[in-house]
Amino acid sequence: MKIKFLSYLIIVTMIFSSCATSSYLNENLESLNEYAELINSFKSSKSIFGSPVATKNDVVIIGAHDKSIYFFDKSGELKSSYKTDGWVHASPSVLSDGSIAVGSYDGYIYFFSEEGKLKKKVKPGSGSMFTSIIELPNRLLVFGSNKKGVIFYNRQDSTIHTYPVKRWVHGTPKLIGKDKIVIGSNDNYVYILDNNAKLQSKFKTKGWIMHSGPSAISQTDFAVGSYDKNLYICNTSGKLISSFKTKGRIHGTPLALKDSKIVFGSFDRFIYFLKPDGTLFKKFKTRKKIVSSPIVLNDGTIVVGSYDKHLYFFSQQGVYLGSYKTKGRIFSTPIVLSNNTLVVCSTNGNIEFLRVKPHLTDL
């Protein structure tokens, strides 16, 4: 009888352990909701899919599907706005000269001062722009296009070089190391290019790279997510190092921590914490899919947004600290300002400026 009871106890314990993550979430979500407070908010008339960016002076720039580009101060007060002729789906970029570059579906790149004054606009080709822009040291701007190519635009002489691909390029470009541009495409490839738009190597996946950008793990190694449900760890020679399979598409850019652990979310509703070798360290279940990318606050706290309208807070060890319910589904990636203010956007057009409460940052 004692043996049967002991076996039953072991089974119950195992079941509870395997379900602990989701049960903890369901029972404690509301009680741990007050880990941030609203400072200010603004509502665009259309959805926001691009992520906000901030200058060194904490001016926040956000593009929206109402065709507008908005400029806010760090307290969330609107400074200015500019109307384009197309959806602004891409995330803005802050360039080395302090100007802000934003691509629009109207095919133009708009260049602004930090005060939101238009300095220039250029139309590099005939395609719509829906990826963010990266800047190379030689004044080249690199981005993806729906015209089936990776575009290299020279700001100095306005020349354009294109690396052609077979389908749209929707992945987020990143510079890995000193001179390797890595970008994923809807043709299921991750491309590694040099500064002259020449192919160095490429890596084949089984699904689209829709938004996920490469996250540097070292000078040569990076992690990237795919719609084939895998998180891949590769190097700039195009060699696969390891992969981790989830049960859902991976849309966001993974986060590489200082100790080389990797954090990312999946459409299967889980937030994953991987060891540097790509094996599972910990996972946490939310109520809806994860589209957004993880970020780190100034104190090291990890924040991940979900389609269930919540921001989730974790320690560097993957310990769940609490959550905050926003005003809408979180598609874009939040940002953190120098004073630890969080800026988060929703698909219903809401922009929220949040203060993280001291009892969270002290943990």
C-alpha cells in the first residue's frame, strides 16, 4: 500500500512539475500585474507593427499604418509628426550623424532631424520598404525590398547596388562582426553579404524568415528564427552549429545575453531560454502567440511582449518576476529609454510609456 501511494505521489509530482509554468501563470497573472505603471499614452488611428526607436536624447520615433511618423519626448508628449503617402511598417533607424531614417510603403526613405523636421527624402528603386535600415561605415544604407532584393544605397552619391533574391526580403538586416551583413528572406535563405553587396555564403531553412534578424553570439556566430519553427545558430560561413525546434513559427529576433544564453518567443505561446549550445534551459507559457522580440532593461531585467496584451518580466536566470497588461496586442518590440522608461506599441494603435516600479528593479 505504501509503495502504491509513493508511486502515486511521484506521478503527481511529475505532472505538477511539467505543468508548473502554465499553472503558475494562470493563477498568479493578475496578482503580479502591477510591475509597471502608465506615465503617458497616445493612440494612432491605425495599427503599429514597426518597433519604436530612441535617440541618445531619448526622443522616441514611431511609424504607423496611418502613414504617419511620430516624434515623442521621453515623457510621452507628442513633439511633432509627419505624413507620408504609404503605410509606415518598418522600424525607424538612428544614423551616425544623428538623423533618423524611416522607410515607407510609398517607396521613399525619409530623413529627419531629431526635432522631427524633414531633411530629405529619396526613392531608392521602385519597391515598398518594410524592413528597418542598417548603416555601414562607408555611408551605405542596407535594407530589404519587396522587389526581390537586398538594397545597398550610397548616401554620398545616391548609387544603388542590389543583391537579387527570388522572393521578398522581409528579414531584419544586421551587421555581424565588422563586415558581414546578414539578412533573411521569404525564399527560405539567410544571406551573408559583404559591403559590396557580394554573396559570401548563405544558409537554407525550411521556412520564411519573415522578420527575425540575426542576433550576434560572437564575432562570427549568430542566432535567427524561421517560420519553419526552428531557432538556428549559424556562423558567417553559412555553417549550421545547432538548432532548436519549437511548435510554432518564430517571427521575432532572438536576444543574446552577455553569458550567451538566448531568449526568444514562438507562435506556440512559449518564451524560451536556451543555453549557449542551443539546448533548452527554461521555458514559460503565455496565453497567446509571441511575435515581438525580447529586450533587456537597464538593470538586466528581460521583457517580452505577447499577443495576449501582456509584457512579461524575467530575471537573467529566466525567473518569472511579473507582468503588465497593455492596451492591445503586442506585435512590435518595446524599447527602453535611459531612465528605464518602457515604450510599447499595440496593433490597435496604442503607444504606452511605462515606468517600471522600484520593487521590480530591486529584485
